[in-house]
Amino acid sequence: MIKVDNLHRHFGAFRAVDGASLEIATGSITGLVGPNGAGKTTLFNVIAGALPPTSGTVTMDGEDITGLPPHELFHKGLLRTFQIAHEFHSMTCRENLMMVPGGQSGETLWNTWFGRKRIADEERALRAKADEVLDFLTISHLADHPAGAVSGGQKKLLELGRTMMVDAKIVFLDEVGAGVNRTLLNTIADTIVRLNQERDYTFCVIEHDMDFIGRICDPVIVMAEGKKLAEGTLDEIKANEQVIEAYLGTGLKNKDQVATV
Ligand SMILES: Nc1ncnc2c1ncn2[C@@H]1O[C@H](COP(=O)(O)OP(=O)(O)O)[C@@H](O)[C@H]1O
Ligand SMILES: [Mg+2]
């Protein structure tokens, strides 16, 4: 689905992404791991249109999408999740979901005057969609709670829910488990798997928690120093000498620690 070919993103003389080539297969939950500073987030930013590449190409289903702005990628179904912004904290969980789709008729003056019925219909459809998403996430009981008042893990579910408002094809998740307790991490993992199996979402997931990666990701791609170092199942990459070396280079003492990075 996604093919990254010889991608570079430099910051001055520093090569954060340094000739990365990798593929994300349709229907997969692909893990992206690697030591801190490997260039994973920068790679996501380039793929998702937040940063222009220095050189190289990104294609989606054969179409060149290199450097397209996020809103165009959004319309193609390529999304990366963002944390719920502070300004949305006082809105309810349902309203946060209803905010997502662009192009609502309510926005133009013309429609305000002449399209009241259409706006009302659209709001009703949006609300129904938001409620369906909350139901899928098993957080219907939070519909009327302010988003700022729900737990960290529930916010993560809400972030995933925002991708469901637009029926994403591929979703990029950067450290979705950071600061989330084990139980909620499992709920997030289950939700990702359900979206993958029931809604045909493809995922690319950056995560430090190897239990999480091992549970849901196949394949796992290891990135180090701006490029792909290895790819395989979690067991395969854990047994890979180059991978162990890359993690050792960051100060780890033995390969068992790869499991906990
Ligand atoms: N905007 C930037 N300006 C300069 N250096 C950056 C910038 N963004 C990232 N870097 C550097 O690029 C390297 C890779 O960072 P990052 O992509 O965040 O790695 P990872 O997500 O794998 O930990 C780091 O050394 C980081 O300091
Ligand atoms: Mg990062």
C-alpha cells in the first residue's frame, strides 16, 4: 500500500532520515521500532505530509504522494493521529468526533441562510456516526463527558476514533502507548486489531513496548540511523545481530533488553 523509496530528510548536515526504503503491505499492522533518534518520527512526519522530504519518494497504491499536504492525504485515507488539542478539552467526546470531517455545509454564509435543513440533516448524520464510533470503542458512556476529563488511555481511544470518522485506509500511530497503563494498552491493542480485521484498516505503529508490538504487529521493521536495518517477525528481529548491535549502541547491555526498550 505504501512504498517508501530512498527517502531522505536532513536537518542541516544532520541526516535524520538517511535513505530509508520500506513497504507497508495492505491489510498489515506493521510495527516500526528502533533506538531513540533512529528517525522514526521524522519518517512518519514526511510520509504524513507534515515535513517535506529532502529527497526520495512515497507512493500509495502506486500513486506518488511525496510531499502532499496533510489535508490531501487525509482525503486519500492516510492519517496520522494527533493528541486531542487543548482547545478541544472542554468539548465533549462526541463533539470531538463530530469536529473531524471537513467540508460540512454549515461553514458558509450561503448555507447558513439557505441550507438550514441540509445542515440539520448533516449534523444528525455526523452525530449518529460519532455515536457509532463511540460504541465501537466501547466508550459510549463517555459521549457527553468533556474530552479533557477522560483518562489518558481513553483519550488515545478517542484519537483512534477520530480516524474512524473519515474511514481511514491507513493510520500511522506514533507511540500510542506512551504513558498508558497496561490494561488500557491492551484495550488500545484490541481496538487496533478490530479496526484491522473488521474495517480493513492498515496500520503502521511506532511503539517502544515490545509486548505490544509482539502481540499485534507483523511484520516489524527496525530502523536505525535513518534507514531500515531489518524486517521480520518480532522473534526474528530480536535474534538479528545487527539489531542487537543497534540497540547496544544506545547503551543497552544485552539482547534481553531489546525486549524492554
Ligand atoms: N526539526 C528538527 N531539527 C533538527 N533535528 C531534528 C528535528 N527533528 C528531529 N531531529 C533529529 O533527528 C533525529 C531523529 O529524530 P526522530 O525522528 O524523532 O527519532 P525517533 O522518533 O526514532 O526517536 C534526532 O536526532 C532528532 O534530534
Ligand atoms: Mg519518535
